[in-house]
Amino acid sequence: MSLTAPYTNAMRIGQGFNTYTQEIRLECAVNIAQRPSKQDAAALTPPVTPNPSITKNPLGDTPPAVAINGEPSTPTNTSFQARASAPSPPQSPRVQDLGSAADVVAPVSDELAFQIPDGPIPTTSQSVTYSTRAIENVSDIMDALNISTSMSIKYGTIHGNGNSSFVNENKVLDSELNYVVSVIVNNDAQAVSTDMVFQDIPGLPLDRFTEVYGDSFISGFTEGGEFNAVISIKLNDKSKHRAVKQAVDIQLAVGPPTLEIGASEAFSKEHDEALRNTEISISVNWIGGGEVKKPNVPWTIKSVVAVANAFPSMVARSSARTQAILTRFTSLRSFQAWKWGRLLEEKRAWEADPKNQAGAENNKDGKQKYEEPVIILNYVPCSLYTADLFDALMSYKKIWKRIGDS
């Protein structure tokens, strides 16, 4: 199970979180404070080296004597002026005068679906994940967008964070071909050392811990950008399924064309003909990157691919919080100390209860022993079956819709 969750404005550092339902739990479940940096009180100052270019000649403005063929020679000011007036060799352009990568990869054209604003070249280090996949089940879309299937089952439809609102459930169910184009960009930043201390609630029953705290907590956020596009294609002619799929697969392929110009144009005409009698629905959602597309350019398969390829450059100029970093409670030393302290108290109270003594009401055979309660629920086995249950729910809704339309 992934230890990240899509970011929402309600998230705060230290909140409890349920990774299965992607719900926020207790506020200030963990106290997270930045660790103070250790600096020497008496730091040594490095010696300052004088700049030789501004050091004045002890003999005044007269340049020093130069020995030529063993005879000293003192150049005059006229010779220095002549040297100064001589043309300097051509210099290489400065780094800030160079254009961005988009200027090299693609020329400036009105046909581009996007426009990267002018400005200094970003120096942010990034990690980029680009994926294009064909979707057979709706649960595959949920997995690609990191949307909780259990929460969607609870509400009876695709439900969760802001990433789920743009998915058109009916279009996906009615279409024969579905694709998801996803670009995840993380701006690499240096991790800050922090001190994390678990905040316990006195008297909380151990079996109610997951209900109150969840099974993890929010320890940080990732910044960057996410671009997601769901492409649904409904075929009016079922016999063209293979031709349409081939046309879409080639258009969604990333990289330079490997065909010659004539062959590429022939394939393009053939693919346009295959997609003519189809209904294409494109749903797009993005975080970060600013204005990723020109307002007058419609969303098409080609524009989706073009924007997806340029999205990392856009995120380098305009980023946002995309994911919440989740950490297990069991990784905290303070939580382990609280957990075993409470378990020892529970065990001593159980052993001291007269009803639990050998031969007593709750221990007649004398073989009963104290059983440790489950404090944090493990949702991994449940998540393996939730996706199948969600697909069954979507299939049921699809059949129910057909019955209602007939």
C-alpha cells in the first residue's frame, strides 16, 4: 500500500490518517517540530584573500618593466591604449542568455497547444514519471489516480479527493476503449530534520485507536505537479475496434516518429479515417504548471500528448503541493514506548481481576491467558479484494442502466 495520499487543503502536518479510506483523523496526533541545526558557537572565519585586480601598482599608473631578450623594456601608456582598443575575441553567450529546452526541441509555432512563459531557466532537480496505459476496468483508473476504492464503494460512485471529480463514470462505462495519460513531477528538495513525538490520549481504549488516530499520520508534503487525462472512445462500428485501437496507440506513443515523411502522412490519414465515426471524451485534471494550454486550443489526443511532454518544464516554473507523505505510527519510538506501557498496564489489570483467576468465572479451566488487543488495523488484506468489489459494483451499475434504458 502506497504511503502517499492526494493532497487536499484540509491536510495539516501531524494529522492522523486512514490509508484505506483516505480520511483525515485526529488533529495533532503527532507533534512535529523542526530540529535545530547544530552550529559551532565560535566558528572560524576563513582568511580573506585580496583581489589582485584592484591592487594598485606601487609605482603608480606606469606598468612594470618587462625583460625582452635580456634587456629591460618599459612599455608606454600608448601601447597599453592600443591594446585596449584592439578588438576582443568573440565570447560565448552567457547562461542566462540561452533559451529553454523548448526552444531547441520545437520551433515557435502557433500550432503548439501550450506556451511556456519567458523567464530565467529553472534549476530545480526533478523526478518525472510518465505513463500511458489502456484501461480495462474502472478500478485501474482509481489505482492510476491513487483514489480510494473503499470510499467510492461507500458512496456508490467515484469519490475521494479532487482528482476524482473530473472522471466521467458514465463515459468510462459506456466506452469500448479507455486510456489514462499520467505525468507525475516531483521537485526534489532536501529533507529537513524533524523531531516527531506521539501525542497520546489518556484513557483511550486500545481497540478504538484506529478509529480515532487512523493507521498513519501526515509527516510532510511533496511539491511538484500532476497531469492526468482520461480518454474514453465509444465505437459506433464495432468492427473497427482493432483499427481504432491501433490509431490511438500510435498517437499516444511518445518520442520522435520512426517513419519517413510520406509514410507518416499516409498513416496519419488512415488513422484519422478510423477515428471519424467514433465518440471521443477527454477529461483532464492537473495540479501545478500554471496555464498548461492555450484557451483557444481544444483538448484532443495530440494536444494531450503535447502538454504532457512539456508539463515538467511548466512545473519547474510553477509548482504546488501534490501528495501527502504518510508515516506509520509504529516507526515512532515514542509510540512504541506508549504502546508497550499500555499493554503492560492492561495485562496487569487482567491478571489482577478475580474473574480471570484459575477456576473463576472467566477462566474455569485455568488455561485462559491474556491476549494482546489489535491496536492498529492492517488494511493490506482488505485492499486486495476492494478493487474487485468496486469493479463488480461498476458492472452492476452498467447493467442496471441498460435495464433502465430498455
